[in-house]
Amino acid sequence: MTTPETVTEGAAVRAVRTMYEAFARGDLPAVLALLDPEITWIEPDGLAVAGTYTGRDAVVEEVFSYSAQNWDPFRVVPDEFLAVGDDVVVALGWYDATHRSTGKSFSARFAHVIRLRDGVVTSMEAIADTHPWREAET
């Protein structure tokens, strides 16, 4: 009989997990410290913030600010991290939010494809079911 191997979490998954934990506790400086200054951030079609953003400032001003102004709470809850080699992590989870103006809530599944270099996120692409978002906004 053999003993099961211990699976260790790689550096890329640890960095991504740390980013989500910082986001969950509202620690924007900790999140930004893990983002490359020239990060490429892609939000899916169907969202008010759909598009490609380049740089931390653009992500904060366009994506994070929109979420903070329009949703309370806005939660990004990963439930699985899949390492793809040493520098790509796919995070699977749920968005949970309530729109400030309409009072409507939604939950939607997401997949985030995150690329890293030297432990810093260089790109993030969100793939999500945007229909529940639109329904909550109207």
C-alpha cells in the first residue's frame, strides 16, 4: 500500500489566491501590488465595463471604480484554482452582487484566465455569464 502524495500549491496559484483574498477584504493596495503596472485586463462583452484595459490605473479607474460605485456588495469568490504550467492560473468561482440603484442581486459563474511573470499578474481575462448582470442592472 502506498501513501497518497501531498499536492503542494505552486507559486503562481499562491500569488493569485493572495490577490483574491486581498480583494475580498477590500485591500486595494495589496491587490495593486500584485498587478503589473502594464497589466492587460479583459472584461467580457455584455457588461457595462466590457473591453480591454491596459495598466493598473485603467483597471482601477474603469473597472474597480465602476464596481464600487454601482454594486454593494460586489464579491468575487473563487472556489477552484487550476495551474496551467508555471505562469498561468485559471480561477473558477462566482460573482455575487447587489446593484445599488435597482436593489437587484445576482450570482454568476466566472472563469478568470490569469497570466503571471515573476509572481506578478500581467494579464487577466474574465469569462462570465453576463446575462444575470444585465438583469440586475435593469
